[in-house]
Amino acid sequence: MVLKRRLSYGSRGYYLPPIPDIPKPTKKKRTARKKVMQNPLAAFDMLATVAGNLLNDLDTDVVPVNLDGAPNCNSTLKKEPLDEPLDQLKTTKMESPDQNSTNQSTAGPSDLSPKTLTDKQPDLCTNGYEVQFAAKQGETDIDLVRSISSESSSEFSLYSGGIGIALDPNPSSLETRLTVNRDDDENTSWCTDAVVKKSSKRMKKSCVDKLKKVISRCKKYDATAKVINDRKRKCYAQQMSQKNRFKRKTLFHCSSSSSPNGQVRLCIKSFKVPELSIEIAESASIGTLKRTVMEALAAVLEGELTVGVMLEGKKVRENSGTLREAGIFCDSPLLDTVGFTLEPEPVQSPLMAPHTSSDSFDNRDAMEPLASDMPATPSSLEPVPVPVPTTPVKSHVTDPDPVLSPIEVSSAEQAVPQISQAIIPLPVPAVKIEPLAVVPAVRKTRQVDALGQRRMRRPFSVAEVEALVAAVEKLGTGRWRDVKIRAFETAKHRTYVDLKDKWKTLVHTATISPQQRRGEPVPQELLDRVLAAQSYWSHQHSKLAKSSIGEPGLADYDSSPSPVKITSL
DNA sequence: GTTAGGG
DNA sequence: CCCTAAC
């Protein structure tokens, strides 16, 4: 999978394409649609892109990617004469970051083995969750593990297994590798060499879809989205010019395997993502929690991100200085303290838009959720006020400071080792502290809350079936909205899609033998009517299909008639 | 926003 | 029920 990336440069960092463009298959038929796998590693690649950019940024002139010995480094990379010195970087392994004093984290061994990434260990950070990105045997899912240091069961450490990047050229690694490839047409391009093998296709697709959906949904309310996009466009030109240079450097670099000096190798095993704050019902399932986190993550990734470089727990703001000057060089004692962060642009994103809504996620009667009564709106995404370390998970956060710069926040919370193979225990209550986005997670009782927990199963009663059949007999199939209005107007939990689905199952039920039927038995009489109506309307539809005239929906037959009437048509 | 169908 | 292409 090779994705062309836009290497955008911002004065302060790199902009990530929100999500790789996923070409939608042109719509054609409504039937037999084949769901084309749509880049299941989208998120993954996105991060890989960051990594690529990041590495590129370590030195404005040199791409410190040491692919020596990496089997993934195409031989085609050996060309490209070097036109600039690369002495700023030394080849060296990135040791595990030293845990900063401010962070109770325990320095982990500089283990670069794949195992490190595959092990599900909680990543901690004092400010909330730290999501470690890693490819775990192809799983693209968010797993949850309890914090080992937990004092309360409510504390979790999130671990994202699957969305990951690792710059480990180790051929035996299970990690997804970031490699530099070159093809004749596109020259060099970053690509992720997914080592991921047997992965849950469905899972990956699901995650990607979720991300897309979330992003899509977020944008819907994003009043500033356009602005952001425009910015992206603007910097695109820069990207291109930069990209060329980038490529050249990259090529050169790979070819200069004989000149290990002046290079420093940084293995980015994980990125600390901005704090994610979520609210979720205690009764929510773990699966819901996962989805929620995924949403929060997607929301964050959706915005403009820049990579921040941390050194000794402090943010390195200077972009022009060399790595060496900054203290990042082979054998540097500071090497262990290098860290990276993904930071949102200081631009106010929709997710951070100030909002005063409050009780948008209160629990409601699960039995009568009112889909129309509290639709999910951007208001659900609230910024959280600053430092409220003790804020319980479920507490509501309101009136955040919209002006608060994420960057500032980020710098304030220094000392958090960003690149880390060590798993740091999460010492604070799971949530809170300036999240970039608060994702409502109390879906249990919400009927129409996309991405939320699956709706409660509510089998149709015979009475409902009766009403449905009657309505369909009258209105026909294909007018589910009308059916809904006609027979289920007050049944908030029955959407027209539900009715359509129910009809489908009724038809099926009526077709199979009684022994095969399950659930509350539906009177045969009703099933007969179902078949009759189905047959009738099928004919009607086929008729109309031929002579595309007349108003199908307006025709109907008496609901009481025997199947005989149908046959007469 | 609706429909139609596959999952 | 969910998901989503196609309208």
C-alpha cells in the first residue's frame, strides 16, 4: 500500500491530511454492491505520514531515516547523489526515552524489539491517556487494558493496537514498518510496509469507517473546517516544493549507508496524542468504550496536527536549529529524552468550539429514547476546562477556555516521555485535563446516536406486526417513511428503516417453515397477509418499472382482502 | 433525508 | 439492527 502523501510544512510543524482520501467506488448499482476494502490502514498511514514528516523535520535538510540493513529499503534508493552534507545526523539507535522526573513513569529498557509494541501494556501519562500506536499483528482496534497502577477500577490506560508506526527496519519485526520506496513514476514516497498479515479485515474496515464517519460528522458542524482546508491548500504548494527536496534527501540518505556518521536514528514507537477526554456511562460496554475512544481519537486526528519535539521534557520550539545544536546526536545524553507529540493546531477547531451545553448526555429512559429530542450535535463536543485532575470521569465539563492553546497546554505538561517503549502507569483518574475533544459516550439510552452502542433489541410485538402489515398493505413496500408515519408515528424507537427491515424478516419468516421460525410466533394469518402484500406490491413495482408511469404509492388494496385479490392482479 | 439490500 | 450505496 503506497500512499502519496502531502508533506506539508507549517511554520511550526506539519499538517496531516485528516484522513487519506479514500476513493469511493462510483455508485452504480444498488444491489450486489461489493464493499471494496477501503484502505484499512488509513489511520495507520496517517500516523506513518506523521512519522515520515517528523523524521524529515528533525533536520530541515536531512531526512534522518536510517534504513541501513532494512530490507524494505528499495535498492532503487541507492542512486541519487548526495548534494548536501548529512553530518548533522549520526546513526544511532534511539534509546528508550528517559522518564522524566515529573513523570512517574518508569524508564523502560530500550527494547526495540517488536514485542515491545505488541505487548499490551498501559501507557501512562499524567494528563490522561496516552495512546500508543503500534501494529499488533494487524489488529486495528483499540484495546483497553487496565492500568497496572490503578487504584480504582475506573482507571484505564488505553492502548491502541493497530494504528501504529514504527521505524524499525528489523525485518523480523511484526511492526508495521515505515519505509522509503521509490517507484519510477512517483519517485520516492513514504509508504508503510504493512507487515500486518492476518488481520481482522472487518475490524480494520470498521475502524476506518468509523473514523471516516466521525470525521464526516465532525465536519458537518465544523464552521471552521473550510478555513482549515484552505490553509491546507495554501501550504500544499509549499509541500510540493518541499517534497521534492525531501525525496532527494531521502534517496540520498538511503544510499549513503556507507556513511553512518552524522546520523541519528530515532525510532518512534509511539506518539502521545493530545489528551482525550471521554464521557461514558458506567454501564457502557467495553466495546462502546473502545468505539468512543476511537471516536475521540478520530476527532483529534481530524484536525490539523503538528508534531512537537520534546527534549528533556521541554518542548523544542526552534525549528531552524540543527539536531546537534539541540543536543540530538549520537551518544548524546539527551537522546533518551527526545520525545514527540502530536499537537492540534492552535486554530480553534470545531471540536474545541466553546459551548455551554450541559446536560446533553444524561441518561434517559432506555425504553423510550427520543431520537428527535436530543440529536447529537456539535454541542456534544465540548472542550474541557483546564486542569481538573480530580474531575470524575462522568463529570461534566463546561465552559472551557476556547482560547486556550493546545500548544501551551502541551508545553505545560512537559516531562512526559513521548517516545517510549516503557509503559508508564497512568496515575491520574482516567479522564480529564484539557481534552481536545470530549466525546459523548453515553449512548446506551440513545436511540439514534451514530457510532454509539448498538440499540437495544426490541422485538416487534404481534400488534406491531399487525400494524406494519396493515400499513404496507395500504401503502405498499417502498414507502417506509409513510408507513412509519401511518402506523408508527408515535413509536419513536421504530424508524422507517426498522420497519423496512422488519418487513423483510416477515417476508422471510413467512417463507420458511414454522419450525424454523424463532421468537414470538407471528400468527400465520399475518404471515399470509405479508406474503400477499409482498406479492401484490412486487407486481406493482414491476409494472411501474416497465411503464414508468402512474403513482405506485397511491394505489393500494384493501388490507383485509384475501390473497385472492392479489392473484387477480 | 429515503430506499434498498447486504451484513 | 447496522451500514451504506444510490437516489
